[in-house]
Amino acid sequence: MLSIPHSRPTLGEEELQAIAPVLRSGFIAQGAQVATFEAELAKRLGVRGGVATSSGTAALHLALLALGIGRGDEVLLPSYASSALLHAVWAAHATPRPVDCDPRSFNLDPEAAKRACSPRAKALIVVHSFGLPAELEDLQPLGLPLIEAAAQALGASFKGKPVGSFGEAAVFSFYATKLITTGEGGMLLSNDERVLAAGRDLRAYDQKEDALPRLNYKMTDLEAALGLAQLKKLPQFLRRRDEIATRYRERLSALPLEQPLRFPGRIFYRYVVKGPGRADPSLARLQALGVEARRPVFRPLHRYLGLEGFPGAEEAWERAVSLPLYPSLSDEEAEQVIRTAWEVFG
Ligand SMILES: *Cc1c(COP(=O)(O)O)cnc(C)c1O
């Protein structure tokens, strides 16, 4: 029996047709396709513009630099999140300051963020974990520039407004298994022309008059063509994800599992449940029965920094189990996930 992967990109003939003319044209580095991809995503979010990059981490690094964050500055970030956040803050020579999460929503706890706020805090990175919008209204009064790490919530909205349009900057990733993919890739988006201009300038080193340090974080036209084809499919991707999530909820709700929170405007990037005990034994049994479930966060960030006192992030990390959920997951595969979940948790 073939096991069901935890994640997998959803690609088709349209993607091949989108990249073939770019390849034939010979213009394969950053060019017109990148500009179109930036404009299309900015339009979709209702923001001024975008700066496409080689990865989400690169976009996050650019966002910090564009906001003037550097040595001596603290950046608040959720502890229960991708370590990409930590690396971007380190790359900017700033100091990461993890904040505990609400183990029910998996998102940043606004009260904990308030407590972590010091005069040295210069920005807050917020993640919309697994597609659930963070408590944006409770975070804005902190008065810190907000960077939305929105990679897991493309297409989600908070009170009717697209996620990714709230902060001073938003960052997306188009890694192979994100909501849409370019293989590797990312984008910084903002309403602030100065942030966009700084991002564009710092993204490329060539033909500069001054001697400021810059990077090579550019996206290629081949990747952008792929991204444009994927962006067209985003509505159908989100519908299919929602369909599978609804099926899981209906069929798994009798199990002793905490189901993902429902919230208007949320989308389903991951279907994350919490069992009564530690995730490890359940993960091993799911795996042995042919379902690749995962811990959705590899390790909470406070642990990398040797810090203690993050009970919410610890609970989320110990208990969370992410079940396979992606548009190319078939109905039969979803049924196999459900049957297997009953064997393990029933
Ligand atoms: C995937 C992801 C990143 C990192 O993006 P890469 O393209 O892998 O560098 C950062 N933040 C969040 C919330 C992500 O989901």
C-alpha cells in the first residue's frame, strides 16, 4: 500500500503551458512575468504593490530591512511558528523576542505580545497559522509596525478584508507545498511606496551608484509564470481544501480530538487536530498505517533560544497533529485518512 504524503503540490498542463513560452523566449531571469505576478497578487490583496523574491525567508528579511530594523532592535514573533522567522531576524542582525501562542488557535496571544513589548521592540511579525487569521485588531493597538507572515493564509480574510493587507508589510512564500507554488519563491507586499522601493532596491545588487550592502533575492520569470498559472487556480484550490476540511470535520468530530477552529474568512492550509496526549505515538501509528501526518511546526522558536515559560507553544507543539490536506488529495485518499484516524484515535 502506498502511503499518502503529508503534502504535495498541485500542478497540471496549465503550468507547463505557462512556462513553455518563457523558456522559448530566452528571457528566463527577472523580467515581465515577475512584474505581472507582482501586480496580480497586489491587486488580489488590494495593496499598492509587491516585490517578488527567491523565497519567503528572503521576503521577510527584505521587509525587516525596508522597515529599518537592524542591530539592537527587538522583533517580536510567535514562538509556535516556522524557524524561517528566526533566520530572517538573525539575517537582519536584530534580536528575536518570541511570544507565546494560544494553544487553541495556534496564533500569537495578544496579551503575551503586550507583555513582551519593550522600548527596544521595533516590529512584530504575526503569522496566520494554518490559514486562521490572527487577532489583528488586538495587535494593532501595540503600536508596533506589523509584518504579516501570511504564507499559510493566501486567500483568507479578517472581517472581510484580505489577510496580508493589514500590516506595514506582508510576506508570502511559494515553496512547493504552500497554497500556490513557484518551486521556491516569495513576495513582499505593502501599501507603503517607501517599503516597496527599499525592497526593490535591496533585492538586487547590480548597477548601483553607491556602496551599500545589497542582496540577490530575485525571482525568475520561469518561476513567476508558474506562479501566475497557480494564482489563477487559487479559488478552486481553496474550494477543494475547504471541501476536504468539511469532510474531516464531519467524520472525525466524534473522536476525542480538538478540531480546528472555525472562523469566518479562514482558509485551510493545514488540518491540525490535537489529541489528548503527546503527538509522537499517534504520528508513528498513522505513519505505519500509510498516512504521513506531521507535527506542523518542527520546533517552537523559544527552544532554539534556550528560553522557558511558553506553555501555550509547548502544548501546541506536544499535541498538534497535521493530517494530509491539499487540492490534489483524492476523495479515496481522504477516506483512507479518516479510516486511519479512527484506528489511531478511536
Ligand atoms: C513557509 C513559511 C515561511 C518560509 O518561506 P520559505 O519560502 O520556505 O523561505 C515563513 N513564514 C511562514 C509563516 C511560512 O509558512
